[in-house]
Amino acid sequence: MRTLFRCLVAVALVMAAVLLPGCGVARTAPETPPGALGGDFRWGVAASGFQSEGQSPDSNWTRYIDANAGWDRLGDSVDFRSRYRSDIALAKQLGVKVFRIGVEWARLETQPGVWDPAAFAFYDDVVAAIVAAGMQPMLTLDHWVYPGWAADRGGWRNPGMVADWLNNMRRVVDHYAARNPIWVTVNEPVAYIMHEVRQNHTDAGQMLERVAQAHNEIYDYIHQVQPNAMVTSNVGYVAGAESQVNGPLLDLIGDRLDFVGVDYYFGYEPPELAAVNLSDGSATAPSGMWDLPVRPEGIYYALQHYSKRFPGKPLWIVENGLPTENGKPRSDGYTRSDHLRDTVYWLQRAQADGMNIIGYNYWSLTDNYEWGSYTPRFGLYTVDVRTDPTLTRTPTDAVAAYREVIARGGVSADYRPVRGPAECGLVDPPASCDAPVTVP
């Protein structure tokens, strides 16, 4: 994901430099006191199949890892496949209501038209454990991974990919609809496309159309089988260029979203500042995600963006978290617990200002494989895959913070962010400069 986010940021910088020559006239938005998010608010945690499970079968991603000598080997990742019961218990102790997982196509359909009963039995046990713990499963159908046999056919370059994809996904929907899951059809499609362009020489426009077709058709099918289902395809928000980056996707699937799923991580950084300044006066590009600009107030603008594009439609932060480098303290001193509380403050501000936000998932419950590297750490529980053969789940400071936030329904009315709002041009221009939010 490190390479991916640097590429996404580069796209945002180029687009914003062209499209956002100025920030307009600032009109400071009035500060609305935040209240608790309410008893119906859905707090959650998130994980993905390939990144966490281990014991992974042949897939496009096992092949990408083999083809990139500088990447970390996957190994058994954090071994969610063997430790899911204890991980689900950790989530239950937080008090969350939703547990997001992936249901891996590569594990289920081992050959075209051949499904593995043992693979379904594994996911049956995982989903049953989530439900038994008092949580609702959020099931991701496609988190960037497809079977090796589909890769042999060209992946998303193959005109038959949509039919192959739907053949598996309809079976998954039939199997789990009775459990009343929340559905994520395709995780961050634009980021998915960028990976496939890089690793499989896929045509971006062609894949966008095919992914949109896959989403729209499975959306309709889910609602045939589970009429009251909540279905989305979450977008990876790109500050300063969201309309340009994810707008074309939303043009194609916006009519088939029961809620807008938003993944928010980073703020905007102008091209002239997109480097880490060193003490000797030289500069270098960010070495990883932990160097990208963290602006917790930006989540307010992400929610505002989609509340304006889809008035009244529910909004859900499907992923949000803070990266660290190998679990070390961040160089800026910002802690995971402070980032979490600051973010929740802005969620409450968004709700107080009329945005229909219904849920929030922390990414992620544990550290995992970040698409080529174990260096970026996002977990509430950290896991040192490289050096700890026991794969011990060690709580970060955010575990207690999240438990307290959930019990309270947010942060207290007198809470003030540890990291106050940045200069508006560093957050999400032009919106962040047209009406910048403030704190007392």
C-alpha cells in the first residue's frame, strides 16, 4: 500500500495543481458543539482476507509478490485463519458492533466452477463467531485478490472476467445472506485499478467499466436475495482531487449505493511541500505512508463532500487509521490514541452539522500485510510478523481509547483536538478554504 498511496497522492497533487489554482474567499464555518453519536451508531473494526489470513492459495497477489523481489514475502501474515476466534474476542472487548472481513474468491473457487467446501466452512465459522460475539459481519467480496486461474485468463483484461466474478459472488451472497451481513462489493476500486495497471498491464478505463458493471449487477442480485441489505463499494478518498479521482466511478455506480463508504487517511500536500525537509536543508520524497500528511479534520470535508453529492444518503467511514513505521513512535509525536479521539471529534462535528453519518470502522484490528510490506503498521493491536514467531497481539494505546470512545458514544463535549486544524490549503482545498472549520 505504500507505493499505492504515494501514487494516489501524486495523482491528487497533479490534479489539484491544475484544477485548484486558488482557495477562494474563506468563509469560516461556525463551530457547532459536538454531541454523542447516538446509540444506533455502528462502531466497527476492519480487516481483509489476503492481508490477514495467511495460508493463501494461488492468486494474482501471490504472483505479484513472487514477481517483486524487493517486497516482503507474505508467509502466514498475522495468521487470522488460525486465530480468528481470539481476534474476534479482542474486537468484542472493544464494544464494536461491526466486524469487517473479506471472503476470498481465490480460496473459495479453486478452479473454474469448482468450489471448496472446506473454504466455505472456514468462513462459516468466522461469520458464526462474529454473530455469536454480538457483532454484525461486514463482508467484502473483492479486496483486490482473484484466483490464479482467473489471472491465467488475464484478470480484468479478460472480457469474461465480469461473468467469472459474478459466478462466484452470487454463490457467496446465496450462502451468507441469511446472516444479514453488510456488503462491500469491491474495495477501493480506483486503487485496485492502479495496482492492476502496475502489476498486470491492465487498461484503466476498461477495468473501471468492468468493475462498475460487476458492482451494479451484484448489487441488484444482493437485493433480490436480501431485500433490506446495506450495500456499498467504498472509495479511497483523495483530498484535493476527490471529484477527479473517484468521481468517474461514482458516476457509474452512484445509483446503486445504499450508503457511501469512505476510506479516509491523509490530507492534501501542495507539490512544493511534498518532501521531508532534512536538517541539512536537503529534501527527499516521503519514504512511506507514515510520512504522508495526517489531517484529522479532513475527515469532516470528506463527509461533507459526499453529503453534498448524495444528499441524505447515509455515510460510513469504512476505513480510517494512522500509519506508523514498524510500530515505532511517529516522528511528529502524534499517537494512535490522540489521532483516534481527534478523528471522532470531527465525526461528531459532522453529525452535528447535519451529515448523515451512521458508522465508523477502525483500520485495522491488527497489523497486517500492506500490499508488499509489513513495515506500515495500522493495527489497534500490533503484530511483529518479521521477528515474532508467536505473532503476539500487543495492544497499542488506542485500544483503551477506542473502548472508552465507544462506551461514551464519542468524545466528551469539552474535548478539543490534540492536533488542531492545519492551514486550509493543506487539508482538502478548495472546500477547506471556502469554509474552514475551527475549534474554540
